[in-house]
Amino acid sequence: MSDSVAAGRPADRRIVDLSHVLRDGTITVPGLPGPEIGDHLSREESAARYAPGTSFQFDRITMVSGTGTYVDSPNHRFADGMDVAGLPLARLADLDGLVVRITEGGPIDPAVLVPYEVHGRAVIIHTGWDRHWGTPAYGSGEHPYVTADAAAWLAGQGAALVGIDTVNIDSTADPARPAHTALLAAGIPIVEHLTGLDRLPPDGFRFHAVPPAVEGMCSFTVRAYAVVGA
């Protein structure tokens, strides 16, 4: 995926796509089904309903909420928490972003985060794990993850959103899911399965990851992106 510069914008302003492309059958989380993408009404079938030479394509997708690059709302963890339709746009769009680059795998402890000013910002954790997307290694359980203490620190410091480019912000070996618990209890959305974070500067960008406003959905796919030099 390439960065884009829109006509009329400064040449040093870039839009960086941070989402994985979804295809029929794409596996995001091992054990969860991939999306089923197909025709609801094909272009050829629709031709009989319209004027000669006029046709339309109507597509269909069936998928679980945790598909592709997606955001978790508090309802993902807590039955009485807000769903994706209830998430304030101020928590999802036009956020001042910063990148925390992790040079080694394994647990991400508070010491890694303490040097950063995270209050009110989208904290985007770049581990490079997205290089395994689409392979068995992606969901192997060896991915970097945010520890309970680090998640508590992020919540206490008032991060607006936390994103990561791995299969899970928690260790998949820990069924208690402490990072999800601490962040979502504080109303902090979590964006998982980001990609392309190596193309972001350490800061100086605006982060966006907005899902459709679907009531009753605890998580939903987003088109995450950053505007650099905004």
C-alpha cells in the first residue's frame, strides 16, 4: 500500500494507510473464521432490472467482529460497556499520535512507555509483527504484548487510544487478558492488527480509526490511517 498526497495539499502532507486488506477467507485470529465475501446481486443479474446498458453490483460480506484491522470497544470486555456505536468520535478520529517502537519481542513493560507523554494521544505500538500476517507465525503466541502494569500505566496517564500491530495486545497465553481489562475499563479503545507502522514518524501525525456506528457490536473493522504533516 502506498502513501497518497491529495491535490491541493502541501507536498509534505501524507496519508498513510495502516490497515490490512480483507479478502474472502482472510484469517485474522487463528480459530476465528475468515470473512465470506461474494455477490448479493451480480452485475450480470442486475442488468435485467435496469435500462439497457445499465447495471449495478451489490456485494455481501459475512464476518465476525474481530476481522482485519479493528477497534475494540469497552463492550468487548464488559457487558455494560459502550459498544462501537457509542464510542465518541473524539476517541477515534483526528487524534494526536505518537509511535512507540519496540526493538525486541516479548512483554512490553512500563519502562518502555514512561519516556513518552501519552495523555490525550493515540499511542501506536510498532513491533513489526505485521510481517507475519497471513502466516502461522502471526498467531503463534510469541508476539509482543502489553503487560498488565504497562496497560495500567497507559490508563492512568489518560491515553486516548492504544493501537498495536500484533495479533493481540495481551499475551494470548494469559486468559485474564489484563491489558484489555485495564484499557477498556478506562474507556480507552484498542486497535489491533495495524500494519505499516514503519512508515510513520515518531510523532507529528493525526491518527484515525473509525468503525461504522453499529449498535450491539463490541468490535468492528476500521480503515485505520494517519495524516502525516497535518
